Amino acid sequence: MVDSKATREGLRRAYVFGNLSLELAAIQCGVSVHSARRWKKEALNSGDDWEVIRRAHLLANGAPEDIARAILTSLMAQFQETLEKVNLADTLSAPERVELLHA
């Protein structure tokens, strides 16, 4: 197995932009799945999140309705999580809860 920068970049391209599974991208690039997972984790630790870029790339290639739906779904999930946390916070008064939701 060749552990070269070109091989790592090829794996990243196949996974992120080629939309291949990490296993198939590893096979295509001639590396073990273990190495592929390790490289992906190392990239994440250095600030290169393949998952975020992959999702953004998929969205950018979608229909406008798909993009709007994905954005709305993400916002609604964040809102729901925040609302649940505020509702479960026993130490907050009603006015404090309203203020948090208003902010």
C-alpha cells in the first residue's frame, strides 16, 4: 500500500465528491478500509470534516426544493433541541424561558 498524499486526496475525492461509501472509495484507491477510516479521522482532527463537505456538495447539486427542505429540516431540528433543553431546565423561571426563546 502506498501512503502518499495523492492517494489520500484520491480517497477524499472519491468519498466526498464521488459519493462513494468509504469502503468502496478505499477499494478504488487500493487502500485498506482501516487506513481509509484512519485518514478520515486524521483529516477531521486537523479541521477537514469530510462529512460536512460531502453533505454540502450533495446539497449544492440538488434541486432548489431539496436544498430548502434540507435547510429547514436542519433549522427545525436545532429549534426542537433548544426548546427541549429550555423546557427541561428546572431552575429557569417562566420569564427567563421566554427570554431565551426570544433571543
